[in-house]
Amino acid sequence: MTKSEKLCGGNPTDDEVAETLQETEGDLSRDEITQEIESMNDEQKDALVALFWIGRGDAEPAEWEATKALARQQHDGLVSRYLLGQPEVGEFLTEGLERMLEFGVD
């Protein structure tokens, strides 16, 4: 065990498992989600961030275009890192999608 592993209490074998844990069979791992997000084009990434913000209550569905533009302006770093670093990202994306559908956007 290295000094850093002792300080952090990490076990390399266990750490690898945490990256691949799935809630249900067929769920993507964190690495797979990261790859999916980063393989999107800029417009898709902006839309994903806008959807997250709408679901979190930072914007309204009627402000869709302006919210996507703001996401583009504030883009700094990996979108996957930003989104996956947010608490309740899944819930906020789901809520954003529901709000957009209620607004009449397919």
C-alpha cells in the first residue's frame, strides 16, 4: 500500500468497483455516461445543461433559447464533469424534461 493510499484510506480494487456500480442491470457506468456526454456536439451539450438548469428551477421552459445561449457562454471545461458533479443531476434532468414536455416541446 502506498503512502497516499494509507492517507486516503483507498483500496485500488474497491475504487475500481465504485466506477462500475450500477443501480439496475443495463444502467451506464459513470465512465460510459461521461463518454456519452463528451461525444455530443456543442449544441447538444448546451441543451443538456439548459435542461438541467430548467429542472433545477434556474430558468423557465419559455426561456429555452436564451438558456442554451447562456450555457454556451458559460461553458468552461468538461460538461460531463460539471453535470456529474451536481447533486441530484438525474432528478433535475428528469424534471427539466417533464417541464419542457408540459410546455409543449417534444
